[in-house]
Amino acid sequence: MEQDQQFLEYVVKALADHPEDVKITRTVDEMGVLLVLSVHKDDMGKIIGRSGQTAKAIRTVLRVVGMKNDARVNLKIEEPEGSERTPRRSENAGASAAPAEPYVRDTTVEDVIRDLKAE
């Protein structure tokens, strides 16, 4: 197992409640190294973090590990089956005129003001 894969496994298993469900596949091509991470659906929030900050930090450190080994390392986090994800606004753009669901995450003051003006 390569250093980048070992590092990712160590960090993710430390964060996860179900470390036995952590699976990492590593592929190498002309673009560099791609690590594909699969975790239990209940652990997705811990791995992604608030507003994606945890995932961003993991990707940053993985790039540093890759630079030490003269490789470009990228991380893809697979969405597990049965997970409930709040759709992004762009995904809702083509939806019918049904009432909008309340925002669960990433609601800003600007979003609330815009929604109030729209009413």
C-alpha cells in the first residue's frame, strides 16, 4: 500500500464510527493518482465536515503527501447508496413549481433576505 493511501486510510478510520466500512481504491494514470473513498452512509457528514471543510483539509494534506512522492494526488468521495443529501440549488433549478424545501445546510443571510423578498 502506498503512503498516500495509508495516510488517507489512517485519517478516515480515525474520523469514522464504522471504520470497517472504509474502502479506498487507488488508480494511477497520466493525470496522477486518484484515490476513491467509500464510507458508511452515517459517516459521510464526519468525512465531509461542515461546508466541506474536513474534506478540503484532507485533500490539501494528500496533495502535500503526493508532492513528497512527486505525484499529483486527487481524492474522490463516493456517495453511499441510501444516503440522504440535501440537493444543491442548481439541482433544483429545473424542478417543478412545488414549494421549496427548507434549507438544511449552507443557508446564509443573503439567502434568507432573497427568499423574503421573493415572497
